[in-house]
Amino acid sequence: MKGFLAQSLIPAVKTLRGRSYSKRVSFLSKSQWWSPDELREFQWRELQVLLKIALDSVPFYRKKYAGIRLEDIRTWDDFTRLPILTRQEVQQHLQDLCSTSYTGKLQMHSTGGSSGQPVRFYRSIESYDWRTAATARVYAWSGLNPSESSLHLWGAPVGTPPWSARLKTSIHDWVRNQRIMPTFLQSESVWREIHSYALKKKPKYLLGYVSSLISFARFIESFSLPRPHFVSIVAAAETLSERQRMYLESTFGAPVFNTYGSREFMSIGGECEKHEGLHVNAENVVVETSGGELSGAFPILVSDLHNHATIFLRYAIGDLGTLSARSCSCGRGLPMLDRVVGRQNEMLRLSDGREVSSIFFRHTLKEIGEILEYQVVQLSPSHVVLKVVALPRLSEGGRALIDREFKKVLGDAQFSIEVVNEIDKSRSGKNPLFVSVVGRG
């Protein structure tokens, strides 16, 4: 019954209501097998439509791109010379980033503000259908399809939604055969409830924040509990290290599929069954890297091809990563991201005026195999604490490497290592890799 509703009836109802989700799902299932040149041509056609709208009827771009005509943007090289859109500009010019000719419904949305700067933006119904279809395709690469039972270690709505919204969500989750378990606040009782559900209902797929998946696995291991069986695990919202991937796969005996996305665009890409990198959802977004290199990675820029409510062109999302020139052996023509290493703009500021990028900590700590999770906490301009979760323990060699490399950059600042059982989560439920309490009182 649920399978029929999820795969046939509900998509048909959406189509009758003028929605394009089913059409996009069908299109994306075929276009992923196009050649790289065919996909690039499709992107260029969609980008030309977006650029024409931006130059003709978007107040912000008419000013920012003053003197630039559509005829001036003839090649991809021309496009990459356009000015970059920043988070601050989206914050300050929200209304002016919408086309004056757009007549559709505006849906307000916002990011979680992991950088300390929440970004509010509008999305169109049409772009929402594109991005949910792209998300469905990424999930399908792990084997997860509509109506397949799944357990999500996810977030929860802010505040108390009205009863109509709660009812709609409950019906949606029932039809999709999915259970959302909030993991913002974690305790033994929460994990026992999740574990009990997994054993009783036997969901085939497990999805969640990387840190929540790790915490669930460590809870099962620490109490020597029976291990639920999953067909596959989908990791989202946070950077997945190879150490974490290996730990999850050994704990649950299931392959882990890494994904990459954001609130602004939803799914940007994900791994297929070959696990050779992240396929970019190129039919919906254009992904570039630009600017200076930091620890082998570059700032990521994203353009949304179908959101005419808030137009994102060459948007600096705040993450660092590397694009790949190779193709995946699966045969899909989609471009590849080798890796995404995390936030660009997290900085530790020392008392002597120097600044240390959080990328330094990621780059150094990835060399220590026993570290499962970590958090850098700056207690004062001259006092830094490194919290680590290590399995089975933090070795003397690992501790010595940390001391040696950290002191190279921290200099005379006070530094200590604290081995902990778990990392405190942020209000969003994620594990913030870098926390500074300087200036907060």
C-alpha cells in the first residue's frame, strides 16, 4: 500500500497540481548517463536563461554586473570572470536578488548559520521540485527509493509547528515509510529509543548527520548491544573522514554513502556505488572552485540554475573542496568533487594578532588514525583546548604529533589536549569542529 502511494499515487496528484517533481525525477534518471559534453551543454543552456533574467530584471545584478551584457558572456571562461556573490550580499540584498518579472510564490528559507551568519533567501516551487528530485537520485545511488523503510537521525523543527503542519509531516513520513528521530539532544534514553526502534522495525536504510551516526555506533558498541542490520548508510550535513567511514562500516556491516549539500541548494552531490568521489547534480547546479589554495583545497562556488526567486550566481558557499578532472568508472557523465574538507571562514585569532584557519586542524588531525571526532575550543586569545574522541585510545605517538604540530602555529599560546567520550553538539545537532568563546563573556 505504502509503495503504491509513494511511487504512483502521490506523484500523480502532484503532477495534477502543476508540480514537476515526477518529471524531474524521470529526467534525472536518464540525464545522469549523458556524456560530460552533453551535460555541459545542458548546463550552458540553462545558465543562459538564468543570466538573461539576472541582467534584465534582477536589481542586484543589474548594479553588480553594470556594463556587462549577455552577449559578453559567450564562453565558460567569460562566466568565471563574473564577480563572486557573497553571503553578506545575500543577507543585505535579499529583496533585490529576486527578479522583478517573477510572478510565482516565494518560499522563505534560511541556512542554519554554522558560520555564525544565517542567510535568508527565497526559493521557488519549481526549484524545490528540481532539488528534491536531485536529492532522491543521490539517495537512490545508495539503494534507497520511495517507500523503502528508512531511519533518519536528523534535526527537528524549530519551535512548535501548527497542527496542520505536523499532520502533513506525519502523513508524508508514513507514506515514505521513514522515521525521523531528532538527535539535537542526545542521552542514553534517546539512543535506547532509537536502538529499540531499529531492532523492532528493521528499517533498511540509515541516514543522518555524520556525528549522530558516529554517536549511535559508539552507543551500541559501548553497551555491547545487538547491531541493527542496514542495507546502506547515508552520511550527510558534515564532513565524513575515512576513519569515520571505516568505523561505521565495521560497526553496522553496511556501506556508507557520503553526500554533500546545503540549505541554499539542498543536494549538491553524492557518492554512487563505486565510491570514487561525489557526483555533482550538474543538471541543477554549477559547481566551481576559485581563489587561493588552503591545504590542497579551494573555495567552492555554486550557481543554482532553477531558483528564480533568489538568484544565486557564483555564490561563495563557504566550503572548501577539490574538483576532479576524471570520470567515475560507473559510467555516469556527471562531474566529480574529489572531496569537501569543510568551512572556509572559521578562524582562530591569537593574542598576538595572528590568525589560524580551521583547515590547519583538519589537515593535521587527519594523519592520526585513532581520532574519530575532535573539536578545537578557544577559551581565550591565548588558551586553546583540543577535545578528541579516540578509539581505542589516543596513542603517545599521536599525542606527540599533535603537540609538535600545534605548537608550530600556536607559539606561546597555552595548549592542552582533552580526551573525551563524546563531543558536545551545537543547537543544530551537528558537531562544530571549531568553537571560539572569545568575546562571548
